Amino acid sequence: MLMRVVVDTSVIVAGFASGRGASRRLLLAALDGKVRLLFSTPLLVEYEAVLTRPAMLAMSGVSVEEVGPTGDGRRQDCHRPLPWGQTYVVS
């Protein structure tokens, strides 16, 4: 069974900011399908709001279109509200 993880925005920012470290390894594990990310709609909105700030875009070298679940089409893969709120699982 995959480990399910809710990731705070600060971890997402650290993963984008640094090429190394635990935050980057966690994000890469999620992209590789080794960890399942759980998030709520408000948390997703927060991720996008923070990661699309001009300073974050400049630091990370990504475009607004590339940021997060909405930028890469993963929202289509979201499914199954969880019992503790409107939370989605990204596969």
C-alpha cells in the first residue's frame, strides 16, 4: 500500500526551491507514484496561489501553466472524496 501524505504548502515551496533535500525527494516520490498525495480544494488553491507568485516562478523556473495539479492536467485524475472532507487523491 502506498503511503498517503498531506503536504503543507511550505513543503511544496521548499521542494520547488531546492534541488535537494527531503521536500524535493517527497515531491519526486509523488511524481514517481511511490507516494500518494492527498489534498483539499482549499489547499490546492493555496498551493497555486503561492507557486504562481512572480518571485516563486522566477526562482523555480516554471511557468504559471506548469504549476501544480491544474497546470499538468492531474486534476482530471483526482477522484474519491475522503470521509474527512472534500479531499482528493492524486494517482
